[in-house]
Amino acid sequence: MANNFKIDRTIKPGAKKKAPGAQIRLAEAILLQSLEDLWINEERSNCVDFFSGEGFRICSQIAGMSSDDKVKMLNIVGGIIDKNSGKDKKVRGIRVARGEVIELMR
């Protein structure tokens, strides 16, 4: 006797399930808040830990970010950190105060 029951599953084994909408929005909110907190001196070290650790990996995966999107966001984070720490991508030398430069020119 032939089995006429449908045996196909709606979600194939090994397929990644998509996160529910609330989880996606929460992950996106965490990413954006961490990006914004990079501008606050007291929060910067926690944010650097977040972006360099498992937190960013997990949130970006839940948010559905591609590898290219992750690289772009990490480049933005690096730029913000450089800007706030007084480093410039083009000039990595020692920075001196403006008054010191004027004194050297006299």
C-alpha cells in the first residue's frame, strides 16, 4: 500500500530559522545604541568590548547583517574611535597643542 501522507517539512533540517521581528528590532537597537555610545567617554570602553567580542557577532547575526555590512559597520566604529582618541587616519604622528607649534615657529 502506498503512503499518501505528505512527508515534506516546511522548514528543512539544517536550514537557519529567521528571528522574529521583535528580536530583529532589539538587535538593531542594541547595535545603534552601542554605535551612539562610542561618542561618550565613559561608555567607550564597553562599546569597544561589544564591537570586538561576541555581542556584535550575535546581534549582527540576529539583525541579518551580511559580511559586507559587518565590515562597513566595524570600519565606521574604527573611524569614530580614531576621531575621539585624537588620531587621524591620514596623520598618525604625535599631536602637539597649537600653542606649542606657534612657540616652535618663533
